[in-house]
Amino acid sequence: VHRRRLLILSVFAAAAFAGCGSATTPLMHYGTPPPPTASPSLAPSASPAGGNTASLSEWKVQVASTLAAGKSTIKITNAGAIPHELLVFKSDKEASAYPLNPEGGIIEEGGGVTLVSDGENVEPGGSQVRVLNLSPGKYLFVCNIPGHFKAGMFTVVTVGP
Ligand SMILES: [Cu+2]
């Protein structure tokens, strides 16, 4: 009885081993791990070290709603289809109370607002790096190309201490 049982066990083990081998062989062919791919969240949004980003498009200025006071670098990109610009005004005024010219654009030297940063237009797909040095207060980040402010191309940013 003992011998017979051992024989059955060893036959079973041999069969299992063979089955195992034929099952794992194809897996070893197809199972090679794919080359590591970069995480998408790490890839595209390259920005200057410690800097902020501003994205311009029709008709939005997308930037963090709060920024730290002091010197900072901001990378401005134009994600839209037409040229845009980024102006930064400091003022306690609401955006709707900014001094306007007859066409609805902001009068850049107007009363109660201070233009603190200006630059060249940014072409579609282009970018521009700008250094800001902002004291605490309320700011308007805006595109003042004729018609763009009127179309809503601005955002309010609070600079904290
Ligand atoms: Cu614009």
C-alpha cells in the first residue's frame, strides 16, 4: 500500500511539473516587462525652477489665484490660436472698475491702477519667461490687446505676505 501510494504521488508530481513547464514557457516569452515609461504628470509642464506658470488663451488668463510676495519667475505660454499678452496691474479696484478707453481696453496709465509688469505679445504656441517682484496686495493679470479684456481675458490674483 505504501509503495503504490508513493508511485501515484510521484507520477502526479511529474505530470504537474510537466504541465507547469509547458504553461510557463509561453509566459516567459510574452512576460518580459515593458520599458519604463515616464509618468505623464511629470512630462510636459516644465517650468522654471521654483516658478509659476500663466496660460493665455481665448479668453482666459489662467494663473494661480494666490502668489507669494517677492521675486518670482513666471513662465507665460500662449495656448490659444491668436497672439496674446500678459500685463500685471496692482490695484484695490474691482476689475469692473478699471479705467477704460472707449474701446473697452484698460487705460494703462489710468488713475488708481499701476502697471507693474508688461512684455511683448506671445505668439500662439509660444512662451515667455518673466521675472515678477510683487508686494502684497491685489492684482489683475490681464491681456489688454484691444477687445480681449472686454471678452473676459483677465484674472484676479492675491499676493500674500
Ligand atoms: Cu489676448
